[in-house]
Amino acid sequence: MSKLRTRHQHAVDHLGRWIAGGRFGPDAAMPTELELGEDLGVSRTVVREAMRTLVAKGMVEVRRRHGTRVRPLRDWNLFDPQVLAWRLERGLTPDFVEDLVAFRLGFEPLAASLAARNPDFPAGTLDDAYARMAAAVDGHGSYHEADLAFHETILAGARNQFLHHLAPFLTNALRMSFNLSVLNLDTARAALPLHRAVADAILRKDPEEAAAALGTLIESARLDILVGLEEQDRGRSNADEEGGRQPVQAT
């Protein structure tokens, strides 16, 4: 990889994180290429190329005589894995979670149904992913990685070219979901029967039951995610209270 390419990726990543993190608000004018280059330690040319990448991702627009401005979140390409990752780093809201769950409910049960209809579905791969999940709750291996493999196997097993192109987005979305819904090994263990129900329905070639079981799994994850957000909010509130307390001064 060339140094120029590395500098370009560095600039794109930092600018994307700054925008997603709220350093520059919606419709706000961004600093000049020279100023951004000084902040990033790169040339104006690198900044200009990075901005072109962000334009393609829907995050900024460049207007003659008006400079570069941040576009509203609704215009960002959230199907771009990098954009979604930056967005998730900013933190989640209940509205974002509800939108994500509604979207997952729109296509993952369909994928399960198609997978159950696929005569060449890789049953062994799905069983292996489940076995790794079961082992992980006993402290052997990564539950998140096994869970991700479980869902990716279903998506790939649907053998649908349009669903296939959602795989990068799904990977980021699921990682985020797992980080919040799998709060500890107890919640992971509680989710195992729901995953087993999905796998069993697919393996016995029952499309309707497979779709219903995966819908139930997603709804369960939704509740766990909302609980996770509440716990995060309480943790921040407690930290703020601790940080706001002044030490007692001796008089």
C-alpha cells in the first residue's frame, strides 16, 4: 500500500469520525482544506481527495463559493460499512435502535425462510456456529464471533443476490447489536434456545417457522438492547455525578 493511499485513508477515517461525532454539525461549514490539512498532518491534495470520498458517502457536499458543508444524517449512506461504524461510535438512541430492529425484521426472517428452502443449505456450518456459541457461554471462545457466523451463514444460505449485498452492512449492525444485547454470559445463555429454534426450523426445511423463529430472536434482542442503553445511561449519570462532586474543603 502506497504512502499516499495510507494518508488518504487516514484523512477519510478522521474526517468521517469528526463529522459523525458532531464536531461539525449538519449544514455547518467545515474548515478550509488548508486548516484541515494542518490538523491532520496531510497536504491539501489529500484532504481534497478525502472530501471526494465523503461526498460519495453522502456525508458532505462541496459548493462553489460556499465551501464544504456537512449533510444531515438522513442523507448519509448507512449501508456503507464505514459510515455505519462511524455513526455507531457516536452512540445509540432508542429511535436508532427501533429503526435498526425494524430493518432487521424486514429482511432477516426472509433470509431464514429462503435458507430453509435451499436444498444445498450448509447445515454443518450453521450447526458449527451454534456449537461455538454454546461453548462460548461456558468460557470457550468468542460468543460474538460465533453469533455473527450464525447469522452470516443464514444470510449467505438464502442464496439471494440482493441479500448478499447487505452482508457488509449486516456485519456492522450485528456487531453493534451484540455489544448491547449480549450484556453478559447469562443473557448469551438465555438466547441459545432462540438460536436453536431458528437452526432447527431451517434444517427441517420449514420456511414459515424459520422466519417466525428469527423474528422472535430479533424482538428478544431488541429488548436486551434497550436494557443495555438504559444501563449505559445510568452509568453515565453516575459518572457525571461523581465527577461533579467537589471535595470537602477543610475550614
